[in-house]
Amino acid sequence: MTLLPDYQAALDYIFNYVDYERRRSVPYTETAWDLERTRRVLSALGDPHLSLRYVHVAGSKGKGSTAANVESILRSSGLRTGFYTSPHLHTFRERIRVGGQLIHQQDVVRLLAQCQPAIEAVPGITTFEIITVLALLHFAQQRVDWVVLEVGLGGRLDATNVVTPAVSVITPISLEHTALLGDTLDLIAREKAGIVKPGVPVVVAPQHDEALDAIQEVAVRQGSRLVLAGRDWTWRSIVDAVAGQTFDVAAATSPWAPDELVALHTPLLGAHQLGNATTAIAACAELAWQGAPITADSLRRGLAQVVWPGRLEVLTVEKRDSAQAGPDMQHEATKTLVLDSAHNDVSARLLRRALVRYFPGRPLHLIVGVSNDKDAAGILAELLPGAETVLLTRSRHPRAADPAELVPVAARYLPASRVEIAPTTPEALALALGQAEPGAVICLAGSLFIAGEGREAWLALHPGSLPLGDWAYEAEPPAPGWQVAQTPPTAPTAGPPLSKEVAP
């Protein structure tokens, strides 16, 4: 994809601020994670966020999938949606969407030029805070009906927590970012529950008792009615196949008739996605009771049409005419690639169960790359037993762990002859496709960054294999700003660059 020069300059500018997606060695305090910075910039812009209606989604696992389901349902209901999510698979533009469409490059440049004076007036502002401001201003200017806002990290101190939503959503809580959020489910749940606002209903996905107790305590203190998926809203699987899942949903009280919530379909795979979908349905029920025009038909369409790539995504090479394809290509056509962003032990366990479910008896070859702040040992412990081989690699992301450091962990589960290192994701995928036997499943997992690079590498090897409009066709090179800035970057507009604080 061609990046316009001014758009590239805008990205460089944004990512040269202090970026907690790159740097996690910062104290989790109100000073480092200060909501007032975001509020000050928004105030200087006229508080555009106050004109919008929100669904605010936090959690450890499934928050992106749940948010994507809610956005798809709202859009299928004829509503103009804004969707804010992070990080991105292929292009920065994924983070800010209106009506399902990526923000245009020119709009990024225009918004940043409009916000730049206010940004420069706030010392210590971070990359994520800047992007959040750009998104909220864009949604206000685009006059969207509803914004689905995914929390970046935590909840209480996240830049997105400057809004008051119509409904808050908390997806499953697990141990993550323990150096920042706390080392118990209780502490982490309380940080996530920081998005619960006084009197605003909160929809909660099934939780461990420790996490649920903490969330319930916060809800009671805030006077917020708590709706629990798995208790107030239940689901039953009917069909679970690679082509998608069919399921029924039921609730004691619902805006829709019971017979309208049967035989629902989702293309998202894995038993956990039914919990995510049901949580999204419960959130949409809250919106419907508040007047949003969500019908049972639009609910059904939204679930069936949701797009959320890189999460238990199955890709296969189309078979080619035997007269035109050599033996190697014919063999490759029988191989399947599964991409997943599993980045902790719980997600890895769910991925492994899904692989056994969808591909019973087929040889499994793994490609694993993790971020250096994740539990690599826990991820490998869940994925490696039963695998034929593992290729350890690393993404381009600055927080990617050195694969050589993972070799001793992998050696606990596989003989040394079945553990290899590949320097990059594309090299790992090419090697795995070349080595795996016909009928094998190749699974690439460990982080969202690895999943994204795997999709791009797959597309490079098999041009046209992804649908037109897929984000992989919009893939952007790593921003130079991912390297910690030593000097202020050039501003994306005419005139001298403005000073700001950057990472030391």
C-alpha cells in the first residue's frame, strides 16, 4: 500500500510520543496514566466527546470480539457507528472506523493538524491519549449514532475512560499486565471495573468468582445494575464447525421474543466466542431498552456478518488444476493455516481445545512468537504438548521476545530436533509450509502482532487469497516512530515542528 507523505509524517508524529504499547516499564499511577491530559485536550477542542453515545468495553480476553459483535449489530440495525479499537493488525486506520470503514489517510492528517495546538499544550501526553482524542473528534464530526469504545489497558486510568456510556461491558478477566494492574484477579477486576459509571448498567461476561465478586462490589457502590452472561443470559451450542457456529440464546427478560433468539450464527470460531456473542447480545438488549432500534433480525444479521480477523482464523490454499500445479503445490493445497492472537495461558488453552475440536487427528505444527511482557512459559505449556514441531519467531514489534530465550521452555515439551528458530514471521511461515506434511495444520499464535504479520505473509505467498477489502491489502510498514525518539519529529503540517515530551 502507498502511504501519502503527510500521512506517514502524521504517524511518525503520533508514535514518537511516549507509547505505552511499546513501553510497559512504567508505574501504573495517576501521574503516568493521567485522564486529565485527555480531558484537557478535549476541552480545548470543545469537548466533542460529550455529544456522543457509547458502549464501553473492558476485559482481559474477548473484549475485541465482543466489541466487534456489538458494532456489527448496531450497524446492521441501520445505525451509523464509530468503532475504536487497539492495537491494529495491519494498518493504523483500523483503530478508527466509521460505518465499518477504515478512517482515510487524509482524515488522520486533517484531525492531527486540528488537534496539534491542543496536544502541544499538554506536557506528558501519550500516543494512546492522542489517538483517543483523534478518534473521539472524528466520531463527533462524522455524527455517528453510537460509538463502540474498546479500552486499551486496564480501565480505571485508560484514556477512553473520559466518557460516560449507555452501557459498560466487562469481558472475562484473567491474570495479565500483573506488573501494572495487580497480581490477583481481584485487583485486576477492580481496575477493569473502573469503567463502571454511576447508574449505568454493566454487562459482565462469565467470570471466576474472585473477579465477579470485585466487579459486583464496584457495581453496588456505583448504583449500577449488573447483568451477567451465563446467568441472566444463557446460550446453547447447536453446531460447531469450521464454517461457523450456530447457537440459541435465552433470557428471563428480553426485548425480543424467545423464538427470535434461536439458531443464531457466528463465523467466529471457538466455544468461547459464544460467550462473547451472548455478552454482546445482552449489551445490545440494554441499548434496545434505552430506545436503540435493534430488532431481532438486525441482531441476527450483525452476528452473522461480524468480521474480526486474526482470532482463530482458518485459511487454506485453494486447490489448483493438477495439470498446472506440481506435486509440492498439490501437497500445499491440503495444508491449513490457523491464526490466533492467543497471548496468555488461558487464551492458549482455548486455542488448543479448538484445534483438537476442529482438526481431530491432523498433525499440528506451531509457529509461536510472544511479547516480552507475556507469560511465554504458560503459553508454550498449553500449546506444545501433542504438536509435531514448533518454530519460534518474533514479530517486528519492539516488545517482541527473543525466540532464543524460548528454546529452553520449548525443550520441556518437544525434543530439540523438533524445535527451530526463524528470524521473522514470513520466514517462519514459508519454512513451515515447506516442511509440514500433506494434511497438516499450521498454527501461528502468541500475539496479535504475530497474527497480523502471518496474514500479510500468507497473502504475499498466495496473492488474491484474501477477500477484496481485507485489511491485509492496506498493510503499512513499521513506523520509524516505533524506535524511541531522540529528537522531536517533524510535524505533519507546514511550518516548524512544535516541541513536546518524548520517551527518554
